Amino acid sequence: MKNLVLLLAISLAFFSCKNETSTTENNDVVVEGKLNTDIAYASFGMDITDADALAPNRMMEHYKTMKVGDTINSKMSGKIKEVCSKKGCWMTLDMDGENQVMVKFKDYGFFMPLNAEGEVVINGKAFVTETSVDELRHYAEDAGKSKEEVEAITEPKFEYRFEADGVLLKE
């Protein structure tokens, strides 16, 4: 009986760990339906993968249906537009040339390099908010904007936001 249980446990472990793979016309390997491109990333915060990350245009479809106060768990990719120049405590992502997402890091648990640029994958909570003039001015100061640019901020702003618990920065 012990041998039967042991054999069953080993078989279950073997088959549950098996990844389904196939190849494309170009002989690229596809693992569990996702193209494995062997991209190198620097990881910040929680360990995440790039599997199932939504492209910026797909994420914008979700953002555009949200109201202030709505929150959804998500993973998305994007291109860094700007990083906090003082600590790396926030960044903005360009979504489509017209819209951007302000990203902060959960509980200030990690920061991005001040010179971070390029493609990222972020995991966490997406939401929309209205940002006050004081907060917008604070971000402008952190980004190194001129005094005139900071003082030109006079209206609150409806914003797409994201609280990331993990970030992958493409190397």
C-alpha cells in the first residue's frame, strides 16, 4: 500500500509540473500558450513574470470603462515616460501617445532606478482617481519641472493610476 501511495504521489508530481509546449512556424517555443522570448529583466518588488501582461491598448480599454473609486487587479506592459528624479518612488507609463498611467509602488516597498527607461511589466491594482492641484504640483517638483511649470498647474486632473507590487524592467 505504501508503494502504491508513493507511486501515485510521484506520478502526480511529474504530470502536474509538465508544461505544454508547441512550436510556431518560426520554430519559436510556446510554453502554456505564451511565446517564450527569453527576455532579460531586472526585477523590483514582488517576483512576477511577464506571462499574461496586457498590452497598453488593451489596458486602456479597461481604464476607459472605470469610474473614480473602481479598482481592478491586473498586469500590464508599457513604456516608461518619466521616473521620480528624487527617489524613483513613482513613474509614468506612456499608454498610446495620448494617455499615461501614474505608477506608485505598494507601501513604498521598492523604488525604480532614477535613470530607468524603456519597457516594463507591472503587476498590481489599476484604478482611476482625481488628483489634487497640490499633489500634481508635488509630482511636477519631483520631476524637476521649472517653477513656472509648477505654478501653471491650477486644475485637478482625472488620472489613470496603478499601484504596483512588482515590476520587471527590460534590460
